[in-house]
Amino acid sequence: DLLATKKIILADGATGTNYFALGLTSGEPPEFWLDTYPERVAGLHQRFVDAGADIILTNTFGCNSHRLKLHNAQDRTYELARKAAEIARRVADACSRPVVVAGSVGPTGELFEPLGALTHDVAVASFEEQIRGLKDGGADVVWIETMSAIEEVQAAAQAAINVSMPYTATCSFDTAGRTMMGLKPDGLAEVFVGLAVQPVAMGANCGVGASDILVTALEMAATASHSHLPLIAKGNCGIPRFEGVEIKYSGTPELMSRYASMAVDAGVRIVGGCCGTSPEHLAAMRVAIDTHVQGSRPTIESVIENIGPLTNKPPTDNDPNRRRSRRG
């Protein structure tokens, strides 16, 4: 259990954007590379491990029946999930230090009732199939990520519980400090109330940029209901921009190094990168964590000064440094 032995844990960087650099084409499911280019999948895992990652995520973000159905591969959910976990497991086991294999579980892309047709039971069954494959392939933990809807977080968590797997959960707070479906950072802990097993850790990933995810982490750390759970921050590497027909992220290794240090000061225990984060960025984050001297808790002003402006301006009642007053 790395959380018991290490104060700060480094999770890996991006999957999709690094695959694009390796030749993945727009619209091509990354999970299909498990068949066609398993050496590229293993190679990216290895580069992250070489950069110092303590956690590597499997290539299974969209490996659920709903996503795979778009490519007529819905009957391959278990098979592909298991294959992905096996590839990551081999890389982790070859390392001389402990490396955790986290089974990536992303959203289905469907809306839950009454906004859409997806039901809790159907979602749980879909996630269960994926998670069974991850478990049988050797994953250590289920990594529920980039979620927006409370119902979907709960369904994925219940599926992990049903398969007897520990799990973490992160949401993408990309809409004025909330998820697309309206969940606020200080409400995430309440999502798991009533479940038989609580997450190992929870937090935020993706979103819109490193500055914004740090503000989200500050809000979570300031909320009493989150204090008993380790926090995760896996932020994007700066802001995306078009260069010709390609999307590039603005973050430098130096920026991600500062982001990692500020995340630790904000109370985050598991730090990583999301979209645009390369092994080179991660190596800089590793150095930042290993040489970090605990500083004072960041403020929104210090985040903006050191990392850059917020893309989504949080509402004033989301400012963790603002004195709260009761409305009546």
C-alpha cells in the first residue's frame, strides 16, 4: 500500500495525447492499440515508470460496452480490459520498486434517466464487465476518472465493490468550478455515502488547466468531509491550443513542476498529469516532489501568480479563502 509508505505518490501522465504523438488518428479507439500496437502501449507505460511514476493507468478509459459499441466492439469489453491490465502489470512487475497498476474506468458517454436512457443497473453491469477484466489482468485498484454525473460515479463505485476491488474516484470540474452535470468539489465526498466501501482516495482530474485543478484541490482540502480521504489531483498540462491541425498543450516541464509542488502544499497526496502531460513533464514533477519542502497553503492569488490565470472563473462562493456567510 503506497499510501501507507509514501507521503506523496506520483501518478502517470496522459494516455490519449501521448498516443496521438505516436500515431493514433482522430476517431481511432486507443483500446484497439492493445491488439495492433501492444508494444506502443507498453512503451508509454515504461516511459512513465522511467520518469518516476508510482502509479500507471491502464489503456481502458473508454473500455466499456457503451463506448465500444460505437466501434462494434461491445462484446470485447472484458477481453480488452484484461489485455490492458496484463500489459501494464508486466511493466510494473519488471520495475525494481513498487508500481501500482490502476485500472482506468471512464464515463460511458450516456446520460442517466430521466435526462437519458441509462439506468443504474445497466451502468453497474457495464462497469462490472470492464472491472472484472481489469482484475483478472492484474490491476491493483480501479481508477474511476473524468466523471461528471453523481449517478455514474456511484454506478462505477458499486461495480468495483461488487467485484471486490478497491477504487479511487475523480471528477472533471470543468464548468465554472463544477462538473458538467453540476457537482461541486465540496460535494464529491457525499456521493459515496451509503456505499458499503468508501474510495481509497478521491479528487479531480482533467478539467481545463493546472491552475483550475489546484483551486479545486484547495476547495476539497478545506472541506471537513474530505479530510479523512487522501486527495488526488491529475491536472492538464496547461491549456490546449491549435498548431495547424494538431492540438498542443501550453504547459512546460517547469510549469508542471511548480504545479506539483503547489498541489502538495494544497494537501494533495496523489499528484499526476492528465491531457498533454508527457514523460518529460512527469520527470520534472518527480524531481519537484522528491525535493519538495512543505510550504504554506496556496491561495487563489498565488496559484494565478505561479501557474497562470484561471480558465473557468469560479463563483465567489467557491473561493476556499473567502469568509462564508449564511444566506437568509
